[in-house]
Amino acid sequence: MVDAYVWGKVDRISPEAPVPIVSCVNRESRLGGAANVALNIKSMGANPILCSVIGSDEKGKEFLNLLTEIQDEQSGVVVSDHRRTTVKTRFISDNQHIIRVDEEDTHELADEIEAEFIHHIKNLINKNEIHAVIFEDYDKGVITKKVIDEITELTNDKNIPILVDPKKRHYSDYRNVTLFKPNFKEFVEGSNLNLEKGNIEGLFAEAKKFQNKMGISKLLITLSELGVFISNDDTFEHIPAVVREIADVSGAGDTVISVATLCVAAGMNAKEIAAISNLAGGIVCEIPVVVPIKKEQLLKESIKLFAQV
């Protein structure tokens, strides 16, 4: 999707309705959604290959132009005449997010486009050396159950780690994956639980039930102000949040799954995965727009963190 920004000043309230008038100062478009995950991966020094479906509209063309910032390979992106390219436009004044306007289609892919999309992904996996696959699910209809099932089967056959950032529609369709990363709200709602966020022992008990049921190796749950939780085999870790000046939480989940994926691909243990991902998610929250993580800052804070352990 395209993340569009309108920066402006608010000096008065509209006489037509009790809403602020934003005097536009600047506009900018950036890679958003799963493309922001790819941008984070690129920022960390790895090479992403983005697979998605966009519309054959002007915003789709803009998206492809933006995509050249991070990759030359665009064969994973399928262009459809039957969808709009998702655009999220945020209006910001004095570093305050005032309103967001979304333009999108969320119906699931038609059979023909779905088959073409799966074919593209399989070709990319078969012809490239892939170290991990991320399902970055924004619930826009592009990731279908058939996409999940066929790509998971292929990647498991090739012993490629699979990581998932889920949404509600296909929450229960992700089985036999390496790491599953919901936030706390998604986990309790998706599992139909009545659980307090601070009840870490209770969270671990429910996490193990979910992992055993779904065949998930690691369950990484973001807890916002309480940090992150990771369950691995018969153990768990709770990593507290680092105190920061929070400007914007948009895109933090993208950063967490990106860094967690690279940690998994590098062979790190569960505690290291959770700790470094937690740092990364916090760092990007200090900036009032969606931005990728800076490798040098994450490295500096990671060294400091592990030096204290």
C-alpha cells in the first residue's frame, strides 16, 4: 500500500462543522503495509522480495516507482484491473496525527488473480535462495487461505522459516509456521480468551495451548507498554518495554516482524529475537511518521542492552 502524508498547520476551526482546518504545507508518499516490512528489511542490510497485488491505477504506478527504492525485482507484484491500490492518507499538524483517510478494496482475490499470485510466489521461492518468508497480513483480501496453504507447504518442504504477522480474517489458517506474531488484543480475540495483559503466567499457559493446536514453534506477542512476550517450547521470556517518548505507534508492528525475521534467519534464540525486536519497535515509535528502523541505532542499543545482561 501507499502511505501518504499531508503536513499542515491548524490555526482555526471550520465554520461549516466543528472540525480543524488544515492548511497544507507539504505532501509525501511512502511505501506502506507489507512494503514497509520490506523497507525495514532493506534498511537492516538484507534483500527483500515483495509479493503483493495492486491495482492498475495511478496509485499503483506510484507504488511501483516507490518500490524501485528497495528492489529491482518486481515479478512478485501482480497488477489487477479489478482492485484499487490501497492508500492510507494521514493528516499531521505539529507532530499530531489529526485524521486518516483510507482508499482500498478488501474483497478476496478472484480465482484467476489468486492463481497467478501463487504462481509468482512459487517461482520466486524456487529460483532464489530464500532465508525466510513473511506473511504480513493486513486483511485486505490479498492473503487468502489458499495462498497461505500452498506457500506454507512449499516453504516447509524447503525448510525455510515462515513468520506471520496476522489479522483476524485468517488468524486460524496459519498452521505449522516458525513464528507467529499477534499483538495482545489480536491474540485474546483470535483465541476467544478472557485474560489480563499483565498476567504473564496465564498468557504462557494459553500460548502453549495455541502453539500445540496450531503447530507453531515460537509465539511472539507484543504487549505495547508492557514490552513483548515470546513462548518457545516449554519456556517463555517477558521483555519489558524501554521507556521512550512515543510520537507515533504506526508501523511499529512492521518493524518488529522485520527484525524478528532477520533474527530467526541468523539463528538467534528466542530471548534474543524478542529483545532485539522489542528495541526496534520502540525506536520507530519515537518518530511521528512511519519510518524504517536504522541499523546503526538498533545495533548501538542492542550492544548496550546485552552488555547489561
